[in-house]
Amino acid sequence: MSSDHQAPFQAAFQHADRFRRSIQDRSPLPDGDFPSLMAAFDGPTPEVGSDSSTVIESLVRAAEPGLMGTAGRRFFGWVIGASHPAGVAADWLTSAWGQNSGNYPVSPAAAVAEQVATGWLLDLLRLPSEASVGFVSGATLANFVGLVAARGHVLRKVDWDVEADGLFGAPPVAVFIGAEAHATVFSSLRLMGFGDRRVIQVESDGEGRMNLPNLAVALNNHSGPAIVIAQAGHINSGAFDPVGAIADLAHEHEAWVHVDGAFGLWARACPSRASLAEGVEKADSWATDGHKWLQTPYDSGYAIVRDPEAHRRAMTIAASYLSSSSDGIRDPAQYVPELSRRARGFATWAVIKALGKQGIASMVDRHCNLARLFARLLAEEPGVRIHNDVVLNQVVVSFGPSDSEEERDHWTREVIAALQEDGTCFAAGTQWQERWMLRLSVISGPTTEADIRASADAIIKIWRRVQDA
Ligand SMILES: *Cc1c(COP(=O)(O)O)cnc(C)c1O
């Protein structure tokens, strides 16, 4: 029996297969510019419908010139995972199955996949087994969920029910945050009614880590409900705040400790790097991503809260948060802000199953070793400076023949532009410590030592060429 899904599904499969085969050979940068992409997608609102496979053909033709090679082995831009094939296939099925993961009765399989993946994630990340996990779109939302749970909990302890009475008139909550927290944490704070100018920023050191004595002083100067936001994995340096010591200190002040560990939390899944993130388990909530180091396809993040009741109270839609569903059944919507949503548990379950504990540990270990190799190869070249202690997978580099910081900014931006033009690999610039740097994030599942050597060669050649120009 032929039916109307076969042709579009097959077309999608064939294009996906061809795209993924070509990804290592094509430039990571798109060839289409904004006007050509607009011309390809644009047109009047369709008056009448079209055949589905024809639509898919048109979509592929319009989109491909504007696709980034983010899933490629030599993509070091931002902090981007490579969409593991098992996760992508599970994600296709998620769409094809058309499941709504709101509640257990709406899709029992979606609910159970999340419930089992919850246990696996807590095991991999060595976090308390009683914690709950919300499957959200990324670390931005995961930070938001953790912080909303924190807000409710610290206010409840001073007899204020924020879920019922809101924030107007509530006792003030002090929020302590490292000065180099990720920008999205500040946007979460805005969303939850804590303006980003109201928070107390704690100075950080040269690697972007929160300064512990300064936090101690700030906490001592304060009384009342408080939240401390720490970071496991700085976006530029990969450095970790001293989370264990921060948690000990903050808990003396009865503050809630939230950790943004978008990619860094995965150091805990790797025995050779776990010491970086020791003590992180003492926190009260954690945010991390699936679509970065775990390699799930977009979108995928995890909001993890030690106290499931605080988590449910903050997120549940009905007032049934005091018990999770009956018979040990977990209801997905009690841990996230949405009701209807993509059944993200399938892709997470599939990727963890495909890689295994050992595969995840060895991938994280390999990426960290490759980042160190990348830094070492680059540092051999005169004029190249590495700006961070490469403890994890992130490397920040600047270029310049002189000691003038302004000149280095100029040369670094020249190298970044020429590198993006060259196409051997992709990386982007960042501004850190008021300087321009090239940021290399080694986090793509399939990246090999040969990729790092070829990319370091290309960067050095470009730096030499730029100087001679
Ligand atoms: C990427 C990142 C975020 C934001 O995560 P999204 O998945 O983009 O929502 C937050 N914090 C840190 C440290 C990150 O690296």
C-alpha cells in the first residue's frame, strides 16, 4: 500500500544522507548570502497547496546554500556538538511518531524514555540519584528552570509562596553570580523577574573563575534569601569555578547553589577529567546541554534539581506537584515550562545507548587531549599566544607580531576573517578580557588528531600569509 508519507520521507532521507556524506568535504561556511537565501525562500503566501515531496525538494534547494557545516569534524566554532546519527534517527522517528510528550497518558513511551534517560544522566554525571530532570531546549532554559526552582525554595523558607503570590511585595532575594557567567544566565534572570542589574557580581580571576574570598565577603554583607550561581566550564577558558567550596560557603548562609554546566558538567562523565568538577555534586541545581558534548541533535538541554518537589512546584501546570504521577510514573510536564513539546527523551536515550558510558568518557577525554595538542601546535609558531590554561576542550588564541594589544586585536581579527574564508576548518572570534581572540572548541564527536593537525597547519599558514600581506 503506498501512502502519502513515503515519497517525502524518502526524499528527506536521501537528502540527509547526501548532506552528511558531503559535510567533511564541503566548506563549513555556507555559500549563499542573505539576498540569495531570501530570493530562494521568499514568494507570496502560497495560495494553494503543493505535493509534499515537491515541497521537500524546494526546501532542500533553498536551504542547502545557507547551511553551516556545524556537524562536521573540523567545526570548532562556538560550542557545538555534531548531532550523532543515532540521535538524529531517533529524532526523525520522534517527528514521524508525532508524539506529544506533555503527560504520560498522551505518550507513555515518550514519558518512560525520559524517565529512564533521567536515571542514566544522573548516573553519567554522578549527581544525586534522587534529583529530577526536565528535558528542555538547551542550557538557557535549563538555567531558567533551575533558577525558578531556587527562587521558589528560598522564598518559601521565609514564608513567601511565590507560586501563589508572585514577586510583587516579596522579600528581596539576593543573587550572587560570577562576573563571567554566560550571557544567557543574565537573560534567565531577567525572565524570572530579577533584573540583571540587581544581581551581585562577584569578581573573577584570569581564567574567569569566581573569586571565593570575594564571594565570602559578599555573603557576609547580606542577610535573607539568597541564590549563588556558579559555573562549570567557562565559555572561553573552559575553567571551573570552585563549586564545592562555593557550595559549602553558600550553604552556611542557607543560599541555594545553581551550577551552569552547559558543556563542562560532562567532565564528570570522564574519569580522567572528573577532578575538575569535583564538588559540583554539592549544588542544589544544575543546567547542562545534550546538544553540546553529548552530541544529541538540536534541541536538547537538561534542568536538574536535587529536590524534585521544589522542581515540580516551580514548573507544574496543575496543582498536583506534591506527588509525581502514581505508580512510580513520571509526568514530563511537571519539570519544564511547556505542556505540549517535542519528545526529547528518545534522542537522549538513543545517543546514550549508542555511545555508552565508556564511549562518552573516551570522547570527552579525546577532545580534551586534542584541545591541548591544538594549543601546543599553535604555540610553537612565533607571534601566537594562548590565553587560557587548556584544562578542558576550549582554547583561546591571539596573533600579533608585537606586544601592542591593539595591534594584536587587529591581527587576530585578520586571521579569523582569513580562516573563515579558507574553509579548512571553522572557528569564530570572541572578545575576552577586552581583547579579540580566536576561540577553538573541540567538541565534535568525530574529530580526529589528523583534523587537529590539518587545522593547526591551516591556521599557522594563514597567520604567516596575513603577516606577509
Ligand atoms: C552554550 C551555553 C549556554 C547556553 O546554552 P544553549 O544550549 O545555547 O541554550 C549557557 N551557558 C554556557 C556556559 C554555555 O556554554
